[in-house]
Amino acid sequence: MLLFPGEAALYEKSSDRFALQNTKLVSSGESIKLLVCNGACDRAERPLACRLFPLFPYTDKSGAIKVKMDARAKAVCPLFEYGVTGLSKDFVRAVRNASRLLLENNVIRKYLYDVSRSIDDIDFLSILPPGY
């Protein structure tokens, strides 16, 4: 999972359950941290992106936010094919409320914008016709 700004400090201790890696956003080339787990984690210690998954607080190019299914979840989440309607309404509402709070922080607002552009790139690639 991509880590939100400031989260890497929570996971800097070495562990046999996860590893921190550097990665770059497709859209901007900006370096960010990625937390890779072995699939067995303490749910209370999950990063924010994992808690929101398979949703993402997507920001459009104007900066407006909406909660949507994360295109990156398509390959790994069995709920993806059902869309937001396949998720608990309380969960979706909680992600919407958290998203509004996240936008209040300028650093996180920029992060959401940059990750949203990367999601746009992935989403675009998934709709290209074969052989494109």
C-alpha cells in the first residue's frame, strides 16, 4: 500500500511482517513510500490506504474530491466488480467523511491529487482496446 505523507515513520522499525520500499508515482515521478506486507497483519496497525481499500479519496483535476473504487484494486479485490454498491454504506460514508478531513491538510491534498492522476493513468490503460 502507498503510504500517506508522514506514515512511513510508523513503520520504520524492521519487521518480518512488512517491508518499506521506495516507489515513484506514475503521473508525477514523485518518490513515495510503499508498505509491503506478508498478508498477515495486525488490523489495528494497517496504514490508512489499507483501511480505505478498495476505495480511494479521488480528486479530479479541479481538486474536487469523490470517493471511488480504486482502479488499482481491480486485480486483487474480489469486491471490485460490484463497485461501491457492493460495500457497506457505513464504510463508504466513513471514507467520505475521512476524505473531507484529509483535504484540510495541504500536503495530503497534493498527495491525493498526485495519486489520483496515477489512478487516471491506470484506469485509462484498462479501457484501451487490445493491441493499442
